[in-house]
Amino acid sequence: MNFKPVIVEEFKVYGLFTELTTSQSENYQIITKHWKNFNNALKSKKVRLGASWVKYGITKKIGNNYYYMVAISSDIEIDGFDTETINAGDYICFQHVGSMGLIKSTIYQIYKKVIPLSSFGLNEKRKLIHYERYDYRFNWNKPNSVLDIYVPIEINT
């Protein structure tokens, strides 16, 4: 699995939240449906992203509940969409290659294999669990589909 440490500058996104469960298979269905609803909302609001489009999937934990936001960055507020700020800081950027059906395996590798064996740590009390960045390389269920997963970290010294 390819990954690298990066510094992310703060940016703002607009999108829609949905609540998740603790079941990865249920969440896959919830998130898939949520992406369809979001893309339909973009169409109905006549939001056009152009050839250099970027979309985000943001996983947060608030209290004991998990939430997923599908979003785009924008310089203008989008009526009816929630606003979220991705804070600047140190992140590890992991690359998921393959169909979306394999993403839970990538997430497992990140949190159960790579991070525990690394020199970087996680703030267990953080609200932002990770965010996914989708761009022109993303091709839903194709084996060459690529997306980036950014996990906020703390550098262990």
C-alpha cells in the first residue's frame, strides 16, 4: 500500500451528512446511497464541477456516533448544504487502488497494520477520523480506480 506523510492546508467544503452504524457492511450501503443522493442534489442545484472535479468523503466521530459527509470544496456557500472545515495539520495520505468493494480492506490495513507499526500516532479523541479525496483517477468499480485517504496524525518523537 502506498502512503506518504503530507501537510494539509485548511480548506472548507460543502456537502451533506449522514449517520453511520458500527457495521462496515451496513455503512457501505449507507454511503453508496448517500453518494447517489449527493450527486442528485448537485444536479438539482445546477452545480457543475468541470473536468478538474474533486469530491470528498469525510468520516467523523462525535461523541459515540459516526457520521459521513459527501462534499465538494467551493469558494461560495451552497444553499442547503452543510459546511465543514478540514483543519491544517500533519496527515498520512494512503492510496486506495481498486474497486470500492475493496475499500474496507484498505481501511483495515491502514488502521490495523500500517499505523500500529509506524512512528506516527493517532489522537484517539479526534473528531475527524479520515477523509477521502476523489478526483479524475476515481472510476468506481474499475481495478485501476484510485482515491486518496488522508488520516490526521501526531508525529511521535
